[in-house]
Amino acid sequence: MAPSLKSIRFHPWYSVSVVAWLAFCHPGMFSALNGLGASGEESAGLSNTVNAVTFGALTVGGFFTGIICNYIGFRWTLVIGTLGYAPYAAALYTNAAFGNTWFPILGGLTCGVSGVHLWTATGAVNLVLPPVSQRGRAVATKFTLQNFGGFIGGILAFGLNASGSVKGRVSDATYFTFMSIMCLGLPAALTVPRPEQVVRSDGSKIASHKFQSLREEFRGLKKMLSSSNFLLLLPFFLYCQWDLSYMWTWNAVYHSVRARGLLSAFFYLIGPTIIGPIQGYLLDKTSWSRRKRARIGSVLFAITSALIWIFGLVVQYQYDHRDLTVAIDIVDPVFAKSFLLFVLYGLLENSSMVVMYWILGSLGLSAGEVASLVGLAVGLGSAGSTAAFIIGAKNVALVWQLWANVITFLIGIPGLLYVAWFRVVEDTVVDAVTSKRLENEPSLSEEKSRNSIETNLVPGVGADVIVSGLVRHSKELTEPKVTSVKY
């Protein structure tokens, strides 16, 4: 019997898929536009200023959108998150076509306000709704579609500007295409179900967060801000999105229009779209404990990132001696070096986000705490981006912008490694705080207890009897109260 539309809509992966689609239409197209360098314009000056406004709004909003998401719910937070991206693209078009300067600033603000809602809600959906063993893949799916959007946007830009073998801005059709795609997310966001309607394949439901009062929410936010996990991860949050300004400006400064489009496309294709799902699968590999996955994954990420930044420094010092009036085009031999480095930058950018979100979902936090921490991570990551774009707008030499990235990486990575090594909890703990089960239905921890006891049964006493007694006692001590979200 085929599943009903209702059962499909109430399955966790429906919400995960919608989130991925929104990531494709909105951050994906935003990334594609910026991945062209200078948001498709000839000079990066105004683009850096607009993006500083965007990420500034994301920074401020990140401290409050967790509370907003807990109050109005995932669906309406996602809806708000779809509204501000198209005005951003439209504003950049009016500047390119008519020289308008105030509208891009306003567009940057609307994009930032929407973006912080979208990022907070998408992170919470992926770290709360799917089963524990599928959350790495859920996060990777979101970033895969988001970066595939960047790839498609880059290919469209390359096709629409294929004759642009010199420097300049992209065609008007490029902006119109991006604006159209940015309008497609809203209808899908309206179909996302409430968390209490979601039923996982094993029959479990979601242990949702109950919004009590603003005072209680701010008290929880204050507690989160003073927690050791947050303080340890704070430098890494700042690092995660610091690199965007440098990478996008680097593409614009050295390359022709069509080369920028091609580089942007493969920046998002190879590392994020192809390798990203593999990363998510390995993070969900249940044959290893969650702590083992965290330790191996974080160490590999740190080593890979360090090697990519070293390669970036080598190339940057070589390009510092180039004549900037001669753009690197796709037919030039040196383009191969640019291509390899930009692909590796795409891998670096995506991997840092997947690792960060997976770690946030591995700390044993409740649904409400996850939303708050994701909002803070978005806000602080955006603070890093804001600082980087301000530096870019001041026309600081690219080599020093690169060194700023390297320094923030070196400062941020120790805290990430410490949390991954010592603070990540096992699947059973994560499952306990985010799942709600029907009466007599075993949880993941109960199943593991039963399996271990069955090998050493007390004569004459069944495993079910022993486990039920243990579970009854443990629930009295540890089981979180389950209530519903207010919508």
C-alpha cells in the first residue's frame, strides 16, 4: 500500500527536504550571486558594504531568533526566512543598471533579517526532527542542496556571460534569473508541519519545546551564553564564515567575468555537493560511537583545513605580483591553479559548516536549547563575516585578508577539538532529550539495555522484566518533561 500524502508530509524527511529546497532557492542563489565576485558587479566596494549590512543584521538577529523560533514555531520562522532574499538581488540589479546606492543597503538589511530566521529554523529542523542516526545526513543534505544552488547559479551566470573574457559586471538576465528562483521557496515553507505532527519511521515523536515566557527564554539565553560549551566554541563560530569576503573578492579581483562564473559553479559543486553527503554519511556511521566520530571527524577537518590554507597562502603570494589589469581567463594556463584552489576553498567552507552543526546537535541539548544555540552560532558566524566584509570594504590588501582568515582558524580550532573530544555525548543521550514515545515503546537506550542484558539473563527472569524495571527507575530520574510548542 502506497503511503498517503499526509504520512509523507508528517515524515521528518519531508521537512528536511523542504529545508534543503529553501536552502537551494535562497542561500544557494545568494551564494551564487556573491560567488561571482563583487555580487556580479565590476567593483567589490559596494558589494562588500552591502554584505557587511547583511551579516550585521544576521549578527544582531542571531541572539534573538532562537527565542522567536521557539515562540512562533519552525514553519513561520521559515516563512519569514524566505521573504528578504529577492529584494536583495533586485537591489543589486538597480545599482548595476541605474547606479542606485540606497536600495542595495536596504536589500542587504532585508536579506540579513530573513537570513537569520532561515538559518536558525533550518538548523533546528535538521538537528531535532530526524532520528539521531540520520542528523549528519540531514545537515549535509541541506548544505548539498544549498551549494548545488550555488553551482546552478554559477553555471547560469557562466552561460549568460560566456562572451565575457575580460573584467566587468554580469548581464541583467543573471540578476533576473536569481530573483525568480528566490521567489520559489515561500510556497514550500508554508507546508512544513508542526513538530508535534511529525512521526519518525520507528513511531517516535518529537519532544518539543514549550514557550513559557520571554523572561524564561531570556534566562535560558543568558545561561547558554555563559555555558562552557558556548564559550569554547565561540572563536570557531566567528571563524566559520569569516572566509567568504576574502574568497569572493579574490575571485573578482583576478578573473574575467566568465571565469568568475565557472569558478563559482565548481566552488559549490565538487566540495560541498559531492563530498558533503559523504561527510554526512560518515558522521552518521553508527558502527562507531558518536564520540569516536566526533574525534576523528574534527581532527581530519583540522588537518585538511590547515593544508588548504597553506596552499592558499602560496597562491596568494604568487598572484600578488600579477598585473591586475589583465584578468585570468578560462583559456589561460594559470587558470588551472585558480580552479584547484577555489574548489578546495569550497570544500573548506562546506566542511566547517557541516562539522559545526553536527557538533551542536551532539551536545545532548533539548529542542529549545538547540534552536537558541544555532541562532547564536549564526549570529557569531555573521559577526565574523561582517568584520571580514568591513575589512574588504576598506580595500585592505588581499594577502592580509587571507592572513586574517588563517589567524581566526588557528584561534578557533582548539575549542572545536576540545568540545569534539570531551563534550560530545552518545546517541542514547541525544535520543532521550529529543524523542517522545508511545507507552511501552522502547527508546534507543532501552533497546541497547535489553540487548546487553539478554547475554547475561538472571535464571528465570526475562530481559523485558529487568529492562522495564531499570527503565522505570531511570525515567523517574532523567526523562525530560515533554510538552508542545506554541504556534
